[in-house]
Amino acid sequence: MPSLDGTARPDRRSDPEPAATPHLPTAGDAPAESAAPPSAPPPAPGDGSGDGPGWLAHHGPGLAVVVVGVAVSYGLNRLVPAVSALTIAVLLGALARNTGLLGDRVLPGAKLATKKLLRIGVVLLGLQLALSQVLQLDPGVLLVVAVTVAGTFAGTVWLGRRMGVRPGTTLLVATGFSICGASAAAAMDAVSDSDEEDLATGVALVTIFGSLAIVLLPLLQHPLGLSDTSFGVWSGASVHEVAQVVATASVAGPAALAVATVVKLTRVVLLAPLIAGYSIVRRRKGTADATGKRPPLVPLFVLGFIAMVAVRSSGVLPAAVLTAAQTLTTLLLAGALFGLGTSVHLMSLIRTGARPVALGAGSTVLAGALSLAGILAFT
């Protein structure tokens, strides 16, 4: 309302009420309940976290496809034993992915299969070798194996650096070509910084050059003057996959096949010290993985592999159990490599250029030359 002097006077009825004085707690007051921290929202259905229906919906389609792929790969291998079930599996996975038969929905389950089945398969791989078999070999043959594995690995790493090949690809090619092909490359991938493209390239090169060895090595036996036993040693010491070794050496007869298999399995047992040694070097350098954690001193699956070699060497397992374990190992590794195949992008492989192919060729020639020189020098 207006004042007597004509100026406006504020209407007290419209004044805001004074703010209440906050109550300060006293000693007699009961303590107030603390507000509960906000809880994390539950995972959305189908996001793949945790267990239950969400996990199954996320991974189930891929795991089901892997089971089908393993069955087809194993069946084809039974029809054509010269072609490894592992080779067929990775080829089928890549074919299904790149022809559009499989969509993105299968990738989580396939990736899970690659990681989990691979490590279990490598552990069971130890049951295929008894130390008594290794000790029965001539010391000269053991020296051939040691020189070939060490020389091929070191030489391939050196070649890869000189050629400018990606470090991850170089490492996996060196491991696969010096030890036991795709399974060795995949095992090294589990403890290194290599990615899916590196592994896909390494497995593809193992398949290509191992298949060429099946054709070319038997043609060279007689021109080189190798006996059947020496040819078996050469096959076992230089060819990449176990199945490829069997296919190569069987051309020369049962004597060559018997020694080739033992020589090859002797190379397989060197997988454990090679991966453990690489892991120790990474740990000493302080290299962390993608999660920021340092790599283990010795990977758990490598310890499992060594334990299985010890179990096989003890002789406590009957032949029927060993046969079943060998079949199971093949199925597990085939599942892992089928899952790997689904991550292969052919255009990405083509874009890698000729350098990885040249590295694979050089590594194959190096393994063949070192093992042949060792046979001529030490046996």
C-alpha cells in the first residue's frame, strides 16, 4: 500500500516467511540413519554379464554354432584323414563368417569357445606324450629337434623384424612353425599382446605351408638320399601340424611314420618351456595386459600341460582312456579354432599384403634346412 509520502510500501503480507533454522544435533538426539548408497542397476537382459538367462542368450547362439562346426569338421576329417580336423574347423569358421552365413549374434559365444576350449585342449594335449618316448630317441635326434625349434623360432622373429611384419603376427608364426602349428600359435596368443588378425594370419599360413610340405617333402626324400627313418625324423622336425606330419611321413612307410610321430610330439612338449619363457620375459619387462595386470609367471594352462605329461609318463592311465583323451583334445581344439575362424575377415588378411606370406615361406624353408642339416650332421 502507498505510504503517506507517496512512495510504495511493501506489503508485509506478501513477505516470505523466514527460513527455518536448521536443527543442530545434540548429545541427546538419536543418530540419524545414513542414506544407503545407490545400488548398481541390474544387468539388462541379454547383455552377457553374469549367469542365467542373460548369459545364455548372449553366448548360446555362438556356442551352438561351434558345436555344429566341430561335428562337421570331425566328420570330414574321418573321411579325409590327411586333412587335420583343426585345419577344417578354422576354414569352416572363416567360410561361414565371410559368406554371411553367420551374423554378429554368434560372435560372443564363438569368442568364448576360442578362449576356454583352447586352454583345456592344450592341457589335455600333454596326455599324448610320455617322456619315455622322448628318451628312446637317439641323442642326435633330440639335438636335431632342439636346434630346429630354437633356430626356427629365433630366425623367424628376426626375419619378421627385417621384413616389417607386425610383431604379433611374427610371434605367432614363429611359435606355430617351430612347435606344432595352429594350436601352438593359439596358445601363444593367449599370453601375448597379439590380436585376432595376427592369430588368423598365423593359422592361415600354417595351413598353407603345412599343406605344401605334405606334397613337396616326399618328392625330396630320394634325391636327398634319406632313408625311411631319416625321412621320418625330417618330417617330424620340420612339418607344422601333427596331422600334416602323419600325412607326410606315411608316404615313406610305417617305419618313417613311427619315428616322425615321436619326433613331432617331442617338439610339442617344448611348447610349455617356450610359452613359460616368453611369459617370464614379459613379466620382467613389466609389460601389462589389456586389463593392466602383469602376466602370470607361468600360465596355468602350461602347468596343466606339464602335469598331463607327467600323468602320461607314469603309465597309470589305460590305453582306452588315452584314446578317449586324444579324441576329446581334437574336439576341444577344433572348437577353439572354429571359433577363431568366425573372427577371420578375409579382406583384412588380403590387406596384410605379401610380407606375412613371405615370412611363412622363409620360416618353412628355415625349419626344413635346419632339421635336414642336423640330420646329416648328428645322425
